Amino acid sequence: MEWLETIDSTNAEALRRLDRAERCGALASLDQRSGRGRGGASWSSRGGLALTLTVEAGSAGERAAQLTHVAGLAARRVLAPLVAHPVALAWPNDVVVRDPAAPDLPGWGSARKLAGILCERHASGVVAIGIGVNLTQALDTLPVPWATSLALCGLAAPEPRPLAEALATEIGRLARRWQRGGADLRGAGLLAELNAAQAWCGQVVTATRTPAPAQVGATQHVRGTFTGVDAGGRALIRTDGGVVSWLSGEVRHLRSADPL
């Protein structure tokens, strides 16, 4: 584990090191200035309020997107014992806490985002698994209304270094297990746990798919019941026309919806 006092992005630094054929192992910071999440969303952690961490995983080929789910399971295993409320995974890349006392928010219900994950594959095939965890934000310093922090979940003074070590260890352990299982969630024995952890399972959801800049077509919206995740990490949504499945890179948003 290498701690960076200030960095633009731990993922970006890991990819730069891989460009130089250097191993990065695990990089952590409490002061990330210009990181990004899915879809280019800002992902910063100034002032020590949040932890950003990048763990290097071995070559994953075309199945690298599954590592988002592997990292989500690892994060849930580490974070769940620290908070009083249930911790779940909001497909594809958010770790959420279900607080029954929290007011419902559109698309989120009582779920509040505690951590987010972004995996980026280097040209060498090595994957940089990035995770950000909110540590000590108060309600008035959270980046969005649907976020929360460990402090707000009852862990008044979370210790970032032991937390980073635990996350890096568990992410690395499950990533190796996944690779030994043939880079397949079922083969690694992780699929049942992944589905049991899904925040939206059995709920009506809406999914928004926006074509890539090079593609032609309109934005698609799908509404149906989220039934789980398949062995490739695809979301399974039961609609009136049948079950549709999407990879995480194909869908911009998947959120809970009002009942049909």
C-alpha cells in the first residue's frame, strides 16, 4: 500500500505507472483532486473526507467488467460489519446502505450511496480497480443528496489506513479467486452471494441506455423488474416483452422506480 498525499486520481496514477511498465500494487489517498466515476462524473476526496483507493488486478481480457462486481462484493464484506444498517450493491458499481429512517428519494428509495467503484483496463490487460468510500462527511458536505458516509452510519471516526488495507486485501483476494474460477462469477463461486447482495432485486427499475458517440440511435429507456445478475455480470430485467440483459458499460443508469 502506497499513500499519496495529493493526487489527481489514484486510477490515473496507476495507469500512468502501467504505461511505464511499473507495478502499482495498491495506491491510496485522502486528497484526490480530479478523479472520475462512471460517465465522467466527478470523484474527488479533498480534505480527508473520503478515501480513494486503486488496486491492481491481473489481466482480465474482455471480462474485465466483471471485476466491478468482484470489487463490490469485497467492499460489502469489509464495510457491512462497520455500520448498523444493511449494506447492499446497487448494480452495477455502487455500494449502498439501506436506512429505514431515511426519506425516500427518486430512484434511490431509502438507499444511500456509501462507496463507488470504477474499473479501468490498461492496454496491457491489467485492470485498475478504483474505489471511493465516504468517511466523515456530514449531511451538508455530501456531494449529492443520495450519498452517505461512515460517520453518518454510526462510525464516528473511521480510520482510513486500516480500512484501505482491509479493502485492498479483500479486493485482491476475491480478484484472484475470480481469475482461478475462469474469470467467471459462477465459476468462482461468487454469483449466489452477488445476487443476494443486490439492492434492487425483485423491485421495479428503470434503465437508461445512451448510445456511444460513434453509434447511431436514440436513448433507450427500459422499465421492468430487476431479477438479478447473470454469470457475466449482466443485469437481468424482466419486461412485458421478455427478459433483457445489459452489461454495465451499456447502461448509464439503473435505479428503482415507482411500482407499475
